[in-house]
Amino acid sequence: MSVPLYIRLLADPLRWQLAQELAEGDRRVRELVAAVDQPQNLVSYHLRQLRDAGLVIARRSSFDGRDTYYHLDQERCAQAWSEAALHRNPITPTETSRRVLFLCTGNSGRSPMAEALLRHRTKGDVTSAGSHPKPLHPNAVRVMAEYGITLEHQPTHLDTVHHNRFDLVISLCDRVREVLPAFPGPPRLVHWSLPEPDNLSSFRTVAAELDSRIRYLPKEA
């Protein structure tokens, strides 16, 4: 029996390193180059291999359109792993006492949905905030109701929470990533490059991606 493509791809040491880095959060090419200490052309070549296999997704930065963020599709990885007959159940986070902060620009859609989804799955101390808070978007409320969650949230400014201690700080948009203050601790910083939703369909798409990523959060900060 031939070795599945997923296994062949990740058997390469550099591709395995890249996948490990992207499992931690979304990265730009220059950040991956620094992390694996390899030339950019080689990193780009292996990223293309992972993209062609559907394991890595590229998304233009909403902050600087010249930048591209790369994201490891953990759902696809879990599916490929299962198809390889080596693992049958996706890894899901356990109940946790970690303190988690989700951040986006407006704190009106992505971050309150992420907060609600993680609260729904765990007993952790979960907060969300924004660099430029706006009122909660009605589509965020509507989409969370489809998950059986009643979303009630008062927009919170990043300045009011950045002196608090968190174990994990997850930025959900490229703009807010550029203005992150120093946090005490310090916490582990993770970036998920998600587009700003602007209609009900895009809110559903973002919520589904958030739910998927939250299911594959590491068990320890």
C-alpha cells in the first residue's frame, strides 16, 4: 500500500517544522524564514507543497495587502490523519482554567464570537477586547444563536484589559496585531489572520473557522 500524501509531505523535516510553526498561529513568510532559519526561496517552495495539498491556506493581510499570512488547516490535517488510518478522532481541548484574551479591532464580531465559543466549550476565564471598540454587531448575535449561544457582550477597549494577566492572547485581525501592548507575565501570543465579516454569510464563515481553530487549541498555554 502506498504511503498517503499527507505522511509523505510531513516526513520532510523542513515541512514538518513549518507545519509545527503554523500550528502555533498564522505566520508571514519572513517570520517562518526566521523561525526555521532557512532561505526564503526554500521556505516558499515547501509552503507551496503544503498549499497544493490543501494543508496550508494563504490569506492576504487586511492590514498590509503586500503581506500574506499562512494558516495550517487543522481540520484538513485531522481528516488526512484519519484517512491514513493512524488516528480516528480529532484532538479537542479539555476543560481548562487558562485565562484567554481574544482581540480584534472593533470587538463587535470576531472577538466576542471567539469568546463565546470558547466559553461554550470550556470553563476557562475568557475575555475579549478591541483597539477601537464598536457596538456588538447583530449578525454576531444571530450567528451565535445558531450555535445555541446567547451572545451578550459590552464592547471593551484594549486599554482596559492590557494590565491584566493572561495565559494566552489571541489576535484575530492583522491590524490589532500591529498595536499589541506589552502584557504582564508575559502571556503566550497567538495570531489568527481572519477577515472582517461584513454580511451574514461571512459572519457564518468566520464563526465556523473560529470554532474549528478553538477545537484545536493546544491544551497548555
